[in-house]
Amino acid sequence: MALLNIGESNRDDAFYRYKMPKMITKIEGRGNGIKTNIVNMVDVAKALGRLPSYTTKYFGCELGAQSKFDEKTGTSHVNGAHETAKLSSLLEIFIKKYVQCHKCGNPETEILISKTQMITLKCSACGYVSDVDMRDKLTTFILKNPPEKKTGKDKKALRRAEKERLKAGEAADEDMKKAKKDSKKKGHEGLLLKGSNKKTSSDEDRSPVSQDEGENDDDDVQWLTDASVEAAKQRIKEQLNSVTSEMVMLENLDDHEKDKSKIFSIKNGELKSDSNSKGEIQDNVSLKQPGKDVEIESNLKELQELSIHDELVLSFKDKIQKKSYKPSQLASFMQSKDSPPQELMNAYFEALFEGTGKGFSKEVSKKKQYLTEVVQDENSQMLLLRAVDAFCNHARVEAVKEVSLVLKFLYDQDVLEEEIIYEWFDKGSAEVGNKASPIYKNVKPLVEWLKNAEAESEED
């Protein structure tokens, strides 16, 4: 089925992701009973996110003819013989008025009806609320037949449909690239045939062909930058030398040691303090061989060193304990940090549920708002799942047993999507290998249940 870009202004955009099927019409009957049947009206309306009765009624209002959409059979009729081009132009006007956002032009909008019986379009992309002209005849029909409110399952179905629409667009792009590549290959074959007819085959004669082949090889190369957390850490380690890394650690230590009255220093192989309380220090730090720098550094770390992870956990705990700090403020505080996203999410989750064992799922339900504020897209969903994984690896056995309940609750609350859970589970279980991890062992029944439920819903 031929697909068209939604919106006349996006007609020539080859990479536009919002598409709809081309309208198909059929003239039925003769004489006074002649009608125009819009065969695929259900598919067109589904792509636009509107009820097919709305588009059918709009055609009737604009053409001054009777129109009817049968809910049982899904057939759409407009009295009279009307050309497909005429109906397509009317559909474009309908899209501008009732589908596209009046600010950004995105067709991913939702029809809302206020208490004062005013119709607006809320854009999911930019959040702008567009006002619909209430003088239009179709508005009366919409007020009498309002759209159904979307539930959580409907939103997931829309997200799934959006992903399928993206896959269809990517497949179309791949076909275009393949066609271009085939045409280039045919051109190169013609050049090679011309070159083979020549008696002499010097380097100068072959140089144009080799240049074209080199250009084709460059077209197939895709330059990518690894944006994973591990790669970012490796780049940071390469950039920081030993001197700068020590300076960073000393700055972090100074921030946490401001409230201490004694400042320790290393001189001549032993620890001394500004308060000259040498005996107290030696009671806390037992040095078997004071002359060795390695043992002094190890004891000094036990007293003074705090890792970046612990620092983040302490800062999040301080904000969480303050009742004046709202979850939305915590989310903005997390975004202001320069640490890698996965480290931030791990520290945030640990600060929320540190020491939790039995009753882990109940604690998650109590602090649901803290998680929904920081999980806004698929990337943050994967960060949250990895944070749960890291927390369970260091948590009590009772908490590990309730991981499946925690993920089920977050799925029901639309915090996690089933596709992200599948991806996290498949990758994590593959990395574990033959060694059975209790985390993935407990989550496996949930994943199987989700897959079975999705298969049954697709069959229905």
C-alpha cells in the first residue's frame, strides 16, 4: 500500500516519519442513488489518530451532501459522485484544522473538550494547546460524539503503533538507498566494460574507475561515536593524567572534611595533626611500619577518602530528607550534575531505598513519584532498570526476591515499557551466561507473562 506524508507541506520530505495510506474511492450505484465509497477510510483515520466518522462527516459538511459511516462494517459513504483528488484536497484541510498542531505542525495531537464545550488540540511534541474554530459545522458533531479518553493500555498501543510506523519509514529509506546503490553499480559495470575493450590497460586508464570504487566504499562507511557510559569513562580516564585526578580527589575530600576540627598531614613517614594530638591519631591508625608510604596511604584512605558514588548518594539523601524538596526539584538537581547518567541513577536509587530488604515493593510504591519524575523516555527507563540491577547485586536477599513485583508495579504505572524490559532482560541474562543470576531468575516469569499477554492481545 502506498504511503503519503501527513500534511501537504511535508509532501516532498523523504525522511518524514508521520505517514498515512493513500485514499481509495469507488463510485457505487447510479442515478439518484449514486454514492462514493471511501474504501480505506478506517486506515486513513487510524493513521491520523481520529475517528473515521469525523472525516466522513467533514466530507459531507464541505460537499453539502449526506454522509454516513457504519461502525459495524467500517464502510464510509458520501452521496454523489466525487473524484479522489477532490476528497484528498478536503482531507488536507481537515488535517490542518483538526490534526496538525497550529504551532509546530506535528500531527501527534489529541482532541480535548473543555467544560465550556470548547474544542482544543493538545500537542504531544511541544505541549501547545491549539484552539479549534467553533464556527465550523463539524464541531457540533464532535461535541455530540466526543472521542474516547485514552487509558494506559491505549497509550501503550499508540506507542507500539508509532514504533511500527517508524520501522515502516526506515524500511522505505533502506529501499531508496538500495535502489541508489544498484544504479551506481550499473554505472560502474558500464565503465568497466568500456575499459576492457581497450587494448592498453595503463594506470592512467584505470584511475577513474578506482576513484569511483573508493567513493562507493566511503558511502557505505558509517562514522559513529560510542555514547555508552563505559566509553565515556574511558575517555575521561585518557584525558585526565595522574596529577589532575589527584587534584579532583583532594577537592572532593576537602568538601566533606570542612566540619572536622583536625586536619591530617603526612611528614617523615608518620601522621601528625595541627592540634598536636599525636597519641589520639596513633590509636585510630595503627602503622606497623611507619616508614612505608603504601601503608600510610591505605590508612589515610580509610579515614578521609569518599568515592564519587558515595558523594552522590549523600547529596541525594540530604535532598530527600528535606521535606521541602519536591520530586520535581530532585529531578532538576540530578540534571544539573555533570556525572555520567548511569552513576547518577544508581546513586539516586540507592539513596531512595538504601537498607531496604523485605517490603522492597511497598517502598517502591510509596516513592513512585520520585521515580516517575526522572524517567521520561526510553533511555531513562534503561538507566532505571540497570540501577535496579546494581541495587539488587548489593542488597539483601529479601529485596532480590521482590524484584519481579517491583518491575510489575512500574509497568502497571506506565513507568516502564515491555520492550525496554525485554531488552534489559535479554542483554543481562546473556552477559550472565551459564551462571544463574537470582535477579534474572526471579524476573523471568514476569517477562514470559508479558510476552504471553502481548501475544494474546494481538490475537484478539
